[in-house]
Amino acid sequence: MSKMRGAAAIVGIGQTPYYKRGTSPEPELQLALRAITQAADDAGIDVRDIDGFVSYASERSDPSKLMPALGTRECKFASLVWFHGGALPATLNMASMAIMSGQADIVAIYRSMAEGSSQRLRVIVAQDDTSAQYLVNGLDSPAQILALRAQRLMEYHGVPQSALFATVQASYFHANNNPNAYGRNMEMTQEVYDNARMISEPYRLFDCSRENDAAACVLVVSAERAKHLKQKPAYILSAPMGTMEGGGALEENWKPYYATAGQVELAERLWKESGYGPKDVDVAQIYMNMNSMGIGAMVDHGFFKMEEAGDFCRFENLVAPSGKLPINTSGGDLGEGFIHGMGLIPEAVRQIRGTSTNQVPDANLSLVTGGPGDLMSSTALLGSESTL
Amino acid sequence: MAYSFEQHKMSGAIGADDEYWRGLEDGKFRLPQCSSCQNWTWPAHYRCGKCGSWDFKWVDLEPKGTVFTYTRSQYAFDRVLERKDDVPYVTVVAEIPAAGNVRVMGVLKGDETGLAIGAPVKGSIEPPSAKTKHYPSIRWELDL
């Protein structure tokens, strides 16, 4: 177990609506302000007292731009965690460390995206890290690059298409109950899935997330302070970040394993630091930029073995309230909306509070996995007070 | 002689592979091997992570390998629109046994019959063109 275990907690959540990409009525800086102020209201914290700011990936709403509008009294800590969606749960690590070491008292973790106000897809998201080796050979998008991994997962390791479909079906089933989900009106059937166009084989349209314009925020404070605020705290039990030897910026040369999420070592540290294991988890928000990568994340976390994926990934096992492992209960990256995974943390918190629109009864341990297959990744386990 | 790719240089990722592209433009398939411990480092880098040497030799190889994985792109993606008329096209990641099983990407050429993980492929070199962003490229062809 680690010193970080339970030292800090999430006490506030804020989310703007999800807009179709490029249609947000507000620029992304304003969306960030909406999410942060909403999270402060939710927590019962004066937004001016937020003194730490953490984001990740290609976030452009940096704290220097937010401060004047938030009325920030003093910014004491500001940091960006490296890489793309892989960094999502690692923001909780960063915030916990800032709080434990006395560098900040109230840390906002946020992500804001709006296509109109930043050249997100072409320039910002790519962050100048798509090498010529890809572009010369007709590969540009994460959908294509992760399709290479999916092909290996399915053809070589034998994970069936039905497992991919089950994650899509579960995501939209949950989205249908979530009035804030972008996919709330989408009825997902085998026919809709099968008839959707191919994007990059083996991925069909609904295997892929679609980026939305939106922002989300969670507020982190010390466990001590959390006790005196409005909401039931979601304690951060562990949030390891990193990558294994043989991972990192190696393009398609990852070894010893390739087709899953690069999270085996992270998950081992997660279980060790938290004192829990995969069997203890009540509910999981699994990052699904592309769904087979999320299946890889579940394999890496030990929920099932590669050869068990077809049997485990069935609709009834993946849905709230009574599935073996309800996943993406807000609709997740596929059904709720995708802002590089940032919708997953608020939903993991709602499950602990008991306020999800697809609530798992008595959810005490709530997992959030980071961008699978990213150059570096992370994962986090949240718990109620009873899990400390 | 001026190399085409140098006039159209893309930045991104590690960026230590100029010698690979020079090799292809000169009609050679070359990969970097550590001069000291003989480890193959790919993608190319500046220092050997195994032994600490800063010296690599670029070894001419016969472009032969096996399919490690592949995808068939069915959509004209934003930054590779030069290939929109070729959609669908297959990009192969080939494992190169003669170079410690490092994996090198290339677009599939010729008949797709028998395309599968593990299938043998041979490479041929194509000169720079707009489709390859004015870089030279290796094309993999099934060699069943």
C-alpha cells in the first residue's frame, strides 16, 4: 500500500453538455470555466479558492487564462501530465501529490475541447508526434493505428467480434438512460452495428469514439478537508502512471506485449497500492477511444484472460445494475461523448456517491482506466470511505 | 544529390531515421544496428538503450519479413488525403527476422489473396511521390 492511498478525494464534479464536434456555442476556454465553476458549486467550494490546476494531453485552456475569470486568489500549482488520454487517471496522481506535499489545497482537474477554437484534430491532438513512418504509409488517425492492434487482438489472439459489439451495446444501453449523453437517443442493435461503415478494418463506425465539444472537471482536496464538504467523497486509492520497458514511443514495436493496452504493469501497481484486486471492483469506466483497446485494458487489469474475452464480454455481464463488471455506465467514450476520456472520472465519482443514472447498488470500488495503447498510460481506483 | 524527403521533411516522434529514408532513396533497405552490442534499434534512436553506445551501423538488408499485423483503411483520413483515390488500401506491419524481428510499416502491393498474420512478405522500394509525401517508401507484397 502506498502513502497516497486515501490521502485525497474527489469532492466536486462539473460537466458541460456534449456538443457535436465543431458546434459548441462557446469556445473551449469558456467551456472550461463552466465545468470548473460547476464543480466548485457541486463541492460547496468558493471557486476563487481553487489553487491548483491539472490537465493532460493537448489541453489549451491553461490556468493563466482561467485565473482572471475564476477570480483565483492565488495559483500555487499548475501542471500538465504528458501524452494523450493515457494521462487521464494520472491527473489524480498529480493532484494527490500536490495536496499531500502541501503545494496546493484545492486542485481542479479538467479538460476542455472545442473544434472551432483550436485546430484540434490536425495539429493539437497529433502534438507533432505522428512520425513519417506512419504518414508515408497512409496512417494518420488513432483509428487506423489502433486498428493494427485490434487486428492482432482478434486474428492472432482470437478475441471475437461479439466482444467488441457487447461493449458498444452496453455503452449505448447506458447512454439511453443518461439524459446528458450525446448518444442518448441511439438505439444500438446488431443490425445497426453490422451495417455501419468500415473505418479502418477491423473497426466499424461504432467501435470508434467520436470527439465532441465539451468540458469536464473534478475537484480534489485532502481527505481531511473532504469530510467537511457537501458531497460524499470519492477517495483516490491509487493512480499509477507510466509504461513498461519495451513500451513508449516505439511505434508498432511494442514488446513483450502489443495487442492490449500497455497496462499490465500499471494494474499490478494499482492492486498492490490499493490492496484490492480485480474481483473487488464494483464498477469500471474503461477508456474506449476504440473498443478493442478497452477490452485490452480489461485483460491487462486481470478481469479476464484473452481467451475468455468472448465469454466475459457479453451484454449482460457489462451492464448495470447487476452485470459481473458494469462498464461505462454513463455511456462512456462511445455513448456519452468523448473529450479524451474526461467524462469517465465524474461518472466513477457518481457511482461512489450513488447518483449515476445507471447506478450499481452499493458501489464502493470504482475503476477508471486511461487511454489504452497510449505512449504512456495510467489507471486509478476510487473508493468510498468504507474502502479506506 | 539532394534527397527528396529532406526537401519535404516531416517532424514528429523521435526523428532519428534520416538514414533509413536516405537508404530507400538510394534503393537500399537499411536498418540500424548498434556497433557495440549488435542490438537492432527500431524506431531508430540516438543512443543504444541496451549498452549505451552512441554508434550505429546502417546495415543493408534483403527486404523480407512476415506480416505481424495490418489494417485496411476504408476512409480517406485527414492527413493522408493524398491516398484518397486508393481507398481501401492495406498497411502492413512486417516483422523482419534478419533484424531482430523489428517491425517496419509499408503499404501492401499486389494481390491480397492470402493476407494474414504470419504470411511471408517481400519488399520493393518505390521512389518518392505525392502519395508518400515525397518520401521514398517500402511496399510489402505477399510472398506465399
